[in-house]
Amino acid sequence: MVGITRRKFLTTSAMLGLGGAAGCLGRPDPGVIFKGWSYEPNLVQQNIDFFEKQTNIKVNYEAVSGNYHDKMVPLFIGKTPLDCCYVRDDHLAEWVEAGWLRPFDDLPGAGSHKDDLFAYNLDAMSYDGKSYGLPYYTDFLIWVYNENVLRRAGFDKPARTLDELTEQARKIKADRISAPGGNVIEYPLIFAFRQLDIGLNDWWALNYASEVRLFDDQLDPIFPDDVGRRCERVLQWLVDGIHKHHIIAPTSLNMGYRSVLESVASGRQAFALIIKYDLEWVTNRKNSALAEGDLRAKGLAAEQASHAKVLKMAPIPSLEPDQSGTLGWTRMYSLASHVREEKLTQAWELMNFLGGKDASGDYYTARRWFRLKGMGFAFKSLLDDPDIIAQTQQWGDMELIKEQARSVRARENIKAPWFSDFNVYYQPEIQKILLKQQSPRDGLARIAKRCRALKREWS
């Protein structure tokens, strides 16, 4: 695009959209207009019903199906009546730069939850020194291993480094250890490397486990010459795992996250990266052949035990044993910049209920999401809640969760308004590296070059 920056284009489009849409809009439905992506909309409505009973504030909620980002953009551009909505941290900078979200630092009680929020969540919900979000959901990737398989291979603890992991995986493969269904574990490792709207989380987590820094404070790429060339070395380890040692399932390049989760729960792999809250799912006998087989072998019926801790957490293996870290993310509630003035106070009250405390001072929504779905929360104090600890101990280890929560990082360039464009470009380049169509160094250099070009386009 010549003579106009990407930022200017988005802002101008939004202004033009107002005139095109204003004449065809009818009177909006009464109540706070609230939209979100379509995850458990019935539970969302139940939360809203409780809010309405507490406050007598009416809410008009709609679950947006399909590609949420692409469906919300025309609503913002056209100034379609909207007061608050879900926002992904991946899209926050883009939407703020386009003028679609309203900061709330000027509203009553804006900073009331800050001291109780994890630092990475608080940072993810702000932009250019202003606050734009209250937390809906947050979580991070954890490393899980099959304890029984590890013991059968002769190891008494999980690998701490990537080299140790290679050794353990090669031994499992060589010993032809079988899964519960009798099939041999041919590939002890599996990752989710399919290109998706928000993809390659596993690649980020492996980098952060080795404390890789990809961008400097000005969001200029440091790789492929980051400290110790760690990013390149992590990628080379993956390439060798697929093509040299044959310990990483080659189907990883086509696997989405849900497929990885199901494969791990079946026992077909010994190691994987999964979302923390899904540790409950893969250890629940209703979902997991691995858990069901373990509990049956122990003679425990369904009414006696629901979970088996056959898959356990551990630090993500890294290049060096003293390194630690993982990838985390934040989903939030935000105000639309064109929130109706007469609904601003009520929309803010709804946000505080959903992303903070209810009228009684309880983190009602966050607690309920955890109780019913195991979803992660952004409030530090809930990690010490007796009910949450008791529920977590059925399938996980709260002390390990607390420990790993201290080293969670968001994607470093997530605050760049060009992140969405970067997200489209870098994923196929990483796949080319994993397919041995280009070297790790060459591929990373191409991605770095594109990052610099995107930064110029948006400046």
C-alpha cells in the first residue's frame, strides 16, 4: 500500500463505515449489548442471568460463531450497536490502534483488582499505558508425561533437558513399549504444529522453556542471533526429533490441539504439551482410555474413582537444566469505543461482574468457570482457595501449578499492531523448517526480515 500506513487505513475505514451503516440500523434492543465467541454459550447466559438478578440490569448477549476476529471487524467498522465484548490478547493491539476499544482507567474502581492479578495477565490487558480488559480466561501450556511408560523404560523421573528427553524417547521407542490398546508407542512425542488462527503455541512454549528472547523492547526481532542462538537450537532439536531420531510423530505438522489431546489420553504418546486445565480431561476416565485402564487395573469402579494421575506435570524440558518458562495467554472483557453513553455505567458493571467480583465480593464467574470447566483464572488469591485446591488435587499438583505460574510469558510481540499479519506469515515458515525445506537459520532470518517490514508498514 503506497502513501498510507496500515494504521491510518484501519482508522479511516472505521470512520467511513459509520456513514455507510448508520442509515440502515434500527433501534438497538434494550439492555447492555454484549458479544463473545461461541464457547459454552449456555453457561455464559447462566452467568448473565445471575448478574441480572443481582443488579436488575438487562443484558443482550449474543454468541458469535465462526471466525470471531473476522466477524467482529465489520461490526466495529460499521459501528453496529455494541457495548462490551470478548477480546483475545492476540488482537488487543490491533483493535486499540484501529480505535475500536475504550480504555476504562477513568471509570470507578478501575484499578481495584490489579494487585491480585498475575503480572502477565495485567500486562496483556493493557496497551500504551492504558487499561482495556478484565480477565475472562487465562491459562498456560504444561508438560505432561506418562509415568508408567517412563518407569517401564527404566527412568525414575522425567527429562529436564531436551537432550535427556531425546534419550528417554529413543529408549521408549527401542523397547517397543505398548499403549493400553496394545499398540506399540512408535512416536513417544507429539506436538500441535498445524497452522491455525492462533497456532504453534507449542513452538512458543519450547522457546520460553529455554528462556529464549525473540524481540527487544522496541519489538525488533533478535533471532536468529538471540543469546546462544537458542531459538535456532530448539528448532534443530525438533527437526532432528522428526527426521533423524523418529521420536516425534510426523503427523504433528497436521495436528490441531484437540487431536493431540485425544492422542495423549489414549496413551499413544508418552510426552506432550497441553493446556493446564486439560490435565483434568486427560486424567478423567470418562475421556481417557489411559485413565480408565489404570483404574480398572486397580479394581476401582466409576463410583470409587473418577481420575487417575497417570499423566503428570513437569517443567518443560529446556536446552539447559536451570532454564524455565512457558507460554500463557489472556482472554478478556473490553468496552467498545462506541459504547452507548447511556449504557456505559451498566456495561462497566457487567464487565466487573464477569471479569472481577460480584455484588457480594466473590470472584463468582471465575470460580464458576473453574468449578464447571476447570478453566484457568487470572487472580492469584484463588490459588490458595481451599475448594479450588481440593478440586485441582484430583488431577493435578497445585504446588507445581503455582511454581510454573511464576514463569509464564505471553508472546513478546503480541502488543505489536502488526501481530495478526505476523501470525499469518511465520507459521508456514516454521512448517517449512520442520519439513526440512529450509534450515532453521534461514527460516528464522526470513521471519525476522518480514517482522521488520511489517513494523515499517505500521509505523
